[in-house]
Amino acid sequence: MSGWDADARRRLGVLEAVLPEPELLLLDEPFEGLGYSSARAVRSAVQRAAARGAAVVYSGRAAAEVEGLAHRALLLRRGRSLGEASLAGLKTEMDGRSHVACVLGSPVDPAPFRDLPGVELAVAEGVTLTLLARGSAGTLDAVVAEVGRQGGRLVHLDVREPGLADVYLARAGERLEGP
């Protein structure tokens, strides 16, 4: 395998695990370090294994990947269970909340956002500000006003339903201090 890049070796390792058609497939962050086409090939192989009846246990930190593959999730924090349920069941905990992602012209301090009415979580990483907010018409107005108060400029605003990462943060009871 000399001359193979890390992406090809990792993809081959996952595919070798799937080929014998095991009844149980244990995967630890199988997409880590893979390029787009390799990740697609691995995802397809894992989905085929699940479709033929294999139990697939996937460990991963990338919530979007888990959401795309799993029917149920066990949320762990520092080795302790935060609970287990279907993805749909976990997401119902977030009813009435929105995931708000702001791309700004310059970084802002997330602390004042945490004190705004309706805002439950706030974190800033570079020029990205991410919030978990309880639905209120005035909440977005208050967020935009706080960006302006800090001398920031809103470049892009995206509001969507919360995902698995938001459920994890809420269950962990974290008030985010950083990424």
C-alpha cells in the first residue's frame, strides 16, 4: 500500500470491515479525514450493511454525520450517558427553539447575547456566532441590535430547526463559553 494516501487507506479499512458482512459493525469516526467521494463510498457501504440487517454502532462527534446515518442515538459526555432515544424523540426536546447561525464582518463577544430574552446558548468562533433561542419575535431583533451595539456587521443569518448537536448541548446543560 505504499503510495496510497491516508484517505484511501482509511476508506479501505472501513470497506474491509463491511465486506465480510458482519452482524455487528463497530465504527469509530469512520469519516474522519476522508474526502467527499471517499466519505460517500463509506456511507453507502455502511447503509448497505444496515439495510441487510447488520447492527451498526457508530461513534462520532460530527452530529450531522450521525443524523444522516442513525435512527437512535446515545449521547455521551465524558463517558457518562446523557440519555438514549430515537433521533426524532431527541429532537422533540427542542420544540419551540431555533438554531441561529450568524456570519459577521468581525468577531463579537458572545457573553451579552446569553443575557438576551429567549437566548439559551451562545458561542462565537471567529466571525461565526451560533445561538440556541426559544422562539420569540423579538429575539432576532435583539440579536441583530446586539451585533450592531458591538460594532459588528451581519453578513448572513440562518435560522433552522435544532439538530442533534443542539440536543446534546441542552442535555449537557452547557452554557457555551467557547467552541
